[in-house]
Amino acid sequence: MNKPPLKAQHLLVFVAVAVLFFAWGAWLMRSGEVHPLANLQQWRDALLQPLAEDELTLREVRALAPGELWLAPRLDGARLFYRASLDGEEGEWLLEAEVRLSLEQRDSLMAAQGVKAGDADLPLSESLAEQMAGFAISSLSLQAPDSLTSERLAASLGQPRLTLELTEGRAWVYPQWGLTVHLRGDDVALLHAVPKRAFSPHR
């Protein structure tokens, strides 16, 4: 059997090497891709967008994340929080949503529960949470799991419109969702959202 000419052998080696380098480069590109967090995109639509429009209620939060209602009798006035955990791709997120109450409602709730300013936070009954299902949410926080990189969040929500340097870490601001993302190094620490009108200078 005749061997291929020397030039043909060199050409075959060159082609083989080129194919290997192309395959290696393609693998590196795939392995270097930053994939968005499907859960975060879902929560953006179910939580952040309605809250941005000041239309999020306790009912909607409870439907997404079963949890408990807590009364916090702070010295500066009672506050009512709904606390739950959410399972994400990177681990468990801790959710805390504040229920909007008038001053009269705060005082009435404290009197009904027999607590005074400065007492420890008190869990409330499921029946009370059901009665208050139509109450509006005034703010919402999501504590991120450990080691969630800011790249993953940016792939999910897009680049922030504003970056702020803080005493500890940085903050990314998404005014279209009333959202501030607190970063610790390259990792996400906390997402905090309010109605987007809070970001308007003319509110």
C-alpha cells in the first residue's frame, strides 16, 4: 500500500490539529458561559414586577412561598413581616416581605396580641394570615444563598442602571423594579425591592 505524499501527510496533521483546537475552543466557550437563574427570572415576574407597580399582595407572596406572619413590636412602631424560604438553583433564599399597615392597624394588632414596643418578634396564626391576604406588600427582601456570583444575577436581570460604592461592598440599582442588589465582593448578599415610585425624584 502506497503511503500518502509527505505534503499530504503534513496537510492531514495540520487539519487534525486545527479540528482539535476548534473543538477545544468551542468547549471553553461553552464552559465559560454564564447561565441565568431560572428561579430569579420567575421571581422577577411574580414578585418584583408587581411590587414595582405597587400591586403585590400578601396573598400572592403566600402562594409562591409558604411561610409565617410575624409581628415585630419595634420601639419605633410595630411592623408586620411575612417570612419564608425559597428553593433556588444555588440553594435556599430567605424571603422577608413587609405588610403595609396604617398606624391604627399597627396599634390594634399589638393590643390584640398583648405585646408592647420592644418585645420579641411574635409569630401569628395561619388564620390571621388568611384574613390579611389582601393587604399590600410595602417592601421585600431576598437573602441570597452563599456563593451566588454577581455574574449569574446579571445574566438573569441584565446589567444595573446604576452602581454605588458602599462602606461594605457595592450596590446595583434597577430602578425599573425598585430593586437594589447588595454585593459582598463578587457575590450577591441581598436583594431589596420597593415600589419603583420610591426611586422617582417627583414622588
